Amino acid sequence: GIGNAIKTLEAADNGIKAITKLVESAQSTVRQAQQNNTDAEAETQIQGLAAVDTTGVSAGTTQQRVLDQNLGALNFKNGDTIELTATDANGTESKVTYTVGATPATETVNDVINRINNSGVAKASVTSDGRLDIRANGAETLNLTITTQDTGNGSTADLITQNAAGSVFASLGFGDNADAVGVDDENDANTTADVDDPGGTRVVYTEGTSANLFDTLTITNQAQAQEADNSDLAEQFNDILQQIDELAADASFNGINLINSSDTELTVAFNERRDEGRSELTIGGRDLTSFGLSLTGAFDLGAVESEDKLNQLANALTTLRATGSQFGSQLTTVNIREDFTKELVNTLQTGADNLVLADTNEEGANLLALQTRQQLSTTALSLSSQADQAVLRLF
């Protein structure tokens, strides 16, 4: 009936309002993730492409063997240097230098790492597969310069190159490091990415010109924006999508749900006729679940994914508002028809009453008048009869 249709539409309207609030909550979650990504400091990183040579060290894990490896075994000599320079956006440099002593065999990779970490310039560590890894947060560039004496014999020809077996650079895992392009910077006049774009790495190897002169390897990494850890927010976003599905499933009345599936239909009959003279309104359902709104789950809410989710949520709000407006219009129509039906019933009832019901006051007066006329007629007849008898007695 019309009454049940109204309740069904009201249930759908309540569901749409609640889902709209959930979608707006999801928007707030994604915007928080975007803010976290914006606040995350840019990071610079220099990492060896190969593991540090651990020849002669057998005990422990790969990481531990690297830490225990002595600098002499890596072909470092007295006076060789490892210099790290971090430069911020203002051009201010922070620098730390490790200079190899007279007995390199008594110094280890762990000594170099501790010197870097204690300086505050950057953080150094060894990866699980034995590579040297150096990172600095908040720096625009990070520069690693390794300088070592060539082991020549007086010839002007350089005997040890960057990737040659036995070179300091190769032993430390940087023998194969080469230029790496970054991410194309929109503020750069160049149209393609290069080594000086964010995330890019420039590698310069300078050979000594004769024996006992120093060979130098310089690696410079450009900062690249990092994304925050938004795993908790991604989980919260996915929970909201689940709540949208559950809420859409609950917005039903009398077994009819207009927002859980586009296959649902509600037909409201306004008269009793079922032929061409029938009057009715058919209301189609809408799928306002997360699937129907084209909302997909979040993975990490990084910069790209966050932007995509905001676009999805904006489209979902547009769909919800359009559907709410449509159902609201249909609810108004049904309410008007209900009021019309009630007024029509009252009109028909009054007409029927007029046909079958009498006015008691009016009919009572009519009856009294009739009774009075009957009494007057009886009295008149009696008087007439008495007069006739009186005349007859005279004779």
C-alpha cells in the first residue's frame, strides 16, 4: 500500500544520509593521509650496488660479517678518506670525514658506520644482503666521496679503476655504481628526467694521473619526497567501506531495500484498477554499496592513491546526492497521492452517507407533523359525525 511505500522510501532516505556521512568520514581519512605525505621529509640515499667483500670473515650473518670486515682487507691504505656531506635547502653543509689510520687492518666497517651515525649528518647501516646503505632526511643532496691512493708502481698509467677487482670502490660495493636518472622535476627546464632531478644520482670517478696519487669516487644523490606510513589510515578507510556495505544492507522496510541493489523495484498502486486505467508509480532501486559507488579498497594511501581515492569519494557523493534528490521527489509524490486518496475517501464517504442516512431532527419534525395531521383529521371526522346525529334527532 501507499503507507508501506512511504516507509520504504523513508528507510532508503535515512540510509542515503548515513552513507553520505560515512563517505565524508572517508574523505577526512584520505586528507589526513595526504597531509602526512606532505609533512614527510625528503630523503636522500646512497647504497652500494654490490655487497661489501667479506673475504676472510666467516662467522655470523652477512650483516655481521660486513661489520667485522677490516679496512685493510678492503684495500684501504693509511690516509684514505671517506667523506660524507649533506646539504640542506639553504645550502648549509653538514660534513663528516673518516680518515684511515696507519694500520687499516685494525679498523673495521663498523668503525666507519659508527663515525657516520655519531656525527648526525646521516644514518649508515648494512642491508641484509651485505650492502652499505646511507640515508639522510631533510637534506637536498647527499654526497659520498671516497679517496684512495693508487697502488701503481711509478707508471703514469692508472692500475686500479673503479670496478677493478681489488679496488677500494669495488671491495666496498660501489664498483658498479653509475649515474641514475631521477623523477622529472616540473620546475626543471629540461623535458626529460636526468641525474639532477629528484631521486637522481650522479657518479663521477676521477683517476689519479700517476702512481701514489689519489683516485676519487664521488656519488651525489638528489632528495626525493618520501611518503608517510599511512597503513593505519588505509585500514581505517577500508573499515569505512565495509560499514557502507553493511549500512546499505540494513536500509530496508518490509523486506524491500531500495539502496542495496539496482535490481530492486517498488511499485506503488494509487487505485484498484489493474487494466489500462490503473494509476501507479514504479520506483527503481540503486546500488549504493561501495561497489555500486565505485569505491575500491586502499593499499597504502600514498600520494597517487590518495588523490585517486578523493576522486572516487567525490563521485560517490555526487551519486548519493542525486539519488537522495530523486527518492525525495518520489516520496513527495507518494505523500501527495496519499493525501489525495484520504480526501477522496472522505468525499465519497460523505456522499454515501447522504444517500443512506437521514437527518433525525428533520425526520422527527416530519413525523410529528404527520401525527398531528392524523389527529386533527380524526377529531374533525368525530365532530362531523356528532353533528349529523344531532340533526337527525330533531325529526
